[in-house]
Amino acid sequence: MTNYFNFLNFYVWVFIALTLPNLLSSQTGPNVPQTERVLCYSTTTKEVQKLSSTVNYSEIQTHELLRTKVITYKKAFQVSLDDSDNYITKYRYLYHKNLFPDWHIAPDETIIDNVGTRQVFSTTSTIYEGGWFGSQYEVKRTGAYTTMDLRNGYPEYTYHTDYSNEETREYLETKSTILKNGLTSPLKFVIPNNEQLTEYQNNGYTVIETNDWIKVFNRDITFTYYITEKKIVYELYNEYTLVYKVEKFYAWFTEVAQDLIVKEINTQPYVLSTGDCAESISTTLYEDYNFGCDEESMEVRQKEAIDASKSLTVFPNPANDFVNLHLNINFNETDKVETLVYNQLGSVVMANTSVGRLLSTLNVESLRSGLYHITVQVNNNFYSSTFTKN
């Protein structure tokens, strides 16, 4: 009999342990965030810089290669409400690669439009996790709708970025300003004299002096962004939810970066008939967020850490005829999976859409040799990587 009561007592405690949490939760109501009202979402952005020039290259007496600065980064967004019901949008740049990108023969493209005829160099780059980050803060009042319109009289924003050389991890601080009226200064090549070369060496720059190489540097180059046609509308739906409506969310902007410009010269002397060999760098933002004014409710949740295990893996790399794709996430049957491959000019050269799974193998036999950027979108999440085609 004692064993029977012990057995019964055991199952009574099991029943209490299983049902008590449910009873308590039903009395306290739904689990909603009480201390932090933060909305987080992220996207991956690829920038390709093009160096344009009015120089007549038929009159250049030396064949040259140019190396220019290009950026690829992931930008995470966080929206939160303060005690006065202002909302604060924070942009955080999560990673960056390529202070020193690939070489490209100049020029590789000619653009003829209403501006005129321009020779263009282009290049691209890939991602180093944790290379640099920066933040930009914006504060606006909430109401029925609050509109950020960067086209018509929007004030300037200044933010700063810190980034490091991937090998040395030395940090360089750069101040940047978003303007509504274009470039603050053009990019110009300067061939330094011996005194200037000595000055660069005294400031820690390595100057290569041979018959065929010279290093060109302009200390006055600055970061500048020119943003147009970017309009985001936010609505405070309730205490814990923000609704955003995007009418047209894409940007063409110009970036001029302070960096060492390196030129390889096959013969001496170096002669240009029109003086400067470049006038500006224009940067194209290749993500196009055009949601057609659809509204989407995004529940407020705690800030999530970036999970490196969910990165997109591409192998073999370099590749010959095919590449394998691996993404360590759990797919739902209804997940829309879009895979896009971009060439170095930012043009889509391959596209695939599937449902519930990632296409594990891509046939790249028909692609030309070079560096390619690959983006996988799973619903509203983006994963990026690069590969080289032999």
C-alpha cells in the first residue's frame, strides 16, 4: 500500500510541474516586451564605384592600370522609441571589405548620355567580417505619419566610420557628411615630386620607386554621399509595433574616398594632354527596395546578435564549372529563396528562384573569368558571399 501511495504521489507532482507554468502564464497575460521597445531588421548592400574621366585616352602615351577603392558592407537597422515617444533610427554597418581592391585595365567602359562621353574604370570587392563599423542616428517625432525625405531641403547628416586594414588591424578614422548638393571635391591624381614623396615616407606611407611604378596620393579627398529619391514613412501603430511604408527606397549617391591611388606605368615619361586623369567617382547602390507602398507590421523585439554560423558558404572557390552553396538555416516549406549573381559592373548575370530550399549547385561554366558577388534572399533576410571564376 505504501508503494501505491508513493507512486500516486509521484504522478501528482509531475502533473503539478507540467500544468503550473501554464496556469501562471494565463493569469499574467501575454508575454510582451516591457523594458525595451526596439525594432531590428537588416539588409545587405553592395556598392561598386566607377571612376570616370574626361581624358582622351587615345592621347595617353603610356598604358596604365588603375586601382580604386570599393566598398561592400552589411547595414543593420534598429528603430526604438524613447521616453518622449520620439523614434530613433540607428544604422549600424556590420562589416566591410576592401581598402585595396583588384586591378582593372583602364578604361573598361564608355558611357554616353546627356552628361557627355566618359571613360569608366570599374571594380568590386568582397566582405571581411568585422572589418569596420559606424553608426548614424536620426530622431523624428512620431504621429500619424512621419516622413523622411532626403530630396527636398533635408538637413545634412554627419557620421563617422572606423575601419581597419584586415592584416594589420590598424584603425583609420574618417568623418563623412551626407549632402543634398553633390560632391564637395573631385578626385584628382597628383604625381608627387621627390620632396612630396619624402613627405609621404615621413608620414608612414610606403613609396615604391622603380622604373615602372609610382604611388599617387591626394590627402584632400573626402567621403561624400549624395542621396536622391529616398523616402521612408513610419507610423506608430501601438506601444509595441511600428508600421513602415516605403514609397520608393533606393539611392544613387556619390562617394569619394580618401585612399592611396596606385598607378602602374609601363614607360616614362607619363604624359596626359588634358592634365588630370580623373574627375569623380560615382557609386551605385545595387539593392532596390521598391515595395509599392505596401505596409508591413514589424513586431518590436529585442536586439538580436549577428549569428556568424548563418553566413553563406560558396565552394569550390575559385571555381571552374560549378559552385556549391550552403546556408546553415532551417527553411520552411513556404520560404521564397532568390539567388542572384552579379558581375563586377553590378549587372545580374544569373538568377534563380525556389521555394522551401536553396539551390545547392550553380553551373557557372558560361561565366567569364573574374570576381562575382552572390546574394541569397530568404523572405526578408539577405546572405552574401563572393567567388572567383577561373
